[in-house]
Amino acid sequence: MTSQYLFFPFTHVTQHQLRQVSAFFPQVSYLPLQHEDKDLPHIRTAVEAGQIKRIALPANHIDTARQNVLQYTQWAKIHKGNERNLKAIIKDSAYFTSDTHVSSIKSQIRGTHVDEKARISTSSPEKDLLFLSMAQMCDEQNEQINLEFQAVEKNRGNLFAALRGPEDPMTDISQDFSCADTDAGLTMTGERIAAWAGGMALAGGMNENSKNCFLVTTSPGVMDYLESNCTDVINALDIDQIKVHENNCAMKTQWQHQFCESLMSAVHGEGIREKDLPTVTDRCEVSGKIKVCIFSGDLINDLLKTSGTQIVVCLVNLK
């Protein structure tokens, strides 16, 4: 059976995240909270190239979630500048009154701490999709800010190089203006995971009975959260330095095929050592790290809305 790699718990894939997962896996599936014609250019290009695959949610659910987000942002604009009295405004004359609207949901999200199982039990498809829509909007905005900072830094570097002149030895030193994302998985981690699982259940994209389903993340915060909250954890693979192929390398496809076979062996208990992993023998200079954990037990199953199954999570990063 073909393995399925699910990017989680995000519904927006940044350019940096795409580069990381595409280095290790031939294709990952992801859950977007917008229609296909609204995809950003780098997502559209990756879909056309087969690097990522969309998992479709029912169109009416996407429309409803987006409409609720629009109502919230319009409401927020009306009350901008009155944040100090926001609590009183919500209490006395809340703009949203339905339990599915934002004021109620945000009060639950930001309310007093409750235990994990109790918090998970308050989930519903409407709340999950609304939360995911708001998170996606935030992630997209943060990526745009990072890219703008990257452009400023690149322009500054070019300006200093021009001022130094071609004879300055510092001019020839290549500068890396790549802009790594901040780890969005550190913010409201449990809520993100639970909401993503709710969206996946609604889309029918996660096969609970398949042992060949892998959850892929680029967020160390997500992996730390799962390891901290789940008692039954098997560390199947932990490689801190592994050479990977660059985008245009001719050997990339073959390496990924061998890598995925090794990953399957590690997860199925057949044992895998670092020296057994496929190696990069050409001039590719990119290196990364991978950590694979197998989670089981009530909490992981409640959190991801599965039942009695082991959950394999792969953390991948490029260095």
C-alpha cells in the first residue's frame, strides 16, 4: 500500500515549509481552508508539480468558516481602539450571540485552563474550521511579513556590496538572505492539533486503519507538545545530520524512494540504523534532520479523533 504523508497541523504551507518537506518526501497532502482558485502562487506551482496534494473540504463548510472570519474582522475594526473595554463590550452587548460565533469560541480558547481531554471534548466541526481559518490567515500574514523583511535585508546587502566596490574582498562573499519561518506550532499548539484533526475528519482525509499514514510537521513545538503530553511514545528514528538532495538534483527522486522505504522499516519495527539510510554521494550541500515518533494511547487518539491506532509523526527540518 502506498504511504500517505499528511502535513500537519497547519492549513497554510509557507515557502520555507514547502522546501523542507519537499526535500524528504515526493509528495505530501495538506488541508487548505480556501478554494483552489485562491491558492497562493507557490502553492499552485507545487500542486501542479505534484509536490503537494490538496485534501478537499466540502465547499459549503469553507464558505461558512470564511464568512464567520469576515464577520469577526469587521467587528474587530468597529471596536479598534477600545481594547481596554473589550471584555465589558463582549459581556454586555456581544456582537456574536450564537455558540458557533467568534466571541463565544474565543472566550473558550482563552479562558481558564482545563485538562486536555475536557478541552478536546468541546470541539465541533464549526469551531474547528473557524479556528483553522483564523490560524491560516495569521500564518499567511506572518509569512508575508517575513518575506518583506527578507527583501529589505537583500536590498541592504546589495547596497553595501555596491558601496564597497568590486575590489573589496567582502563583496565576493555570498550572503544567505533566506528567511526561516518562526515556529507557528509554539502558539496554541493543542488547539491547532485538535482543530486540524477535526477538519481532517470532516474531509475524510485521514485513514485511521492504515499503518502507512504518516503525519509530517516542520514544527519542533508540535513534536515537543506531543512528547510532553503523550505517555506512550516510541522514538523510532532520530537523525540530527542527514544529507538531502537539492531541488534540481537528478538523484533526488531515487533518494526519496529509498528514504521512504527506510522510514517504513523503522516504523514497522524492522530496525533501521543511520548507516542504513540512503546517502548523498554527489555535490549536494543541503543537510537536514529527521525525528520519527510513534504515539499511542487515549490522549493521542482523542486529540486526533482516531480510535485504537498508533500515530506516526515525522519532524523534518533543513539546516
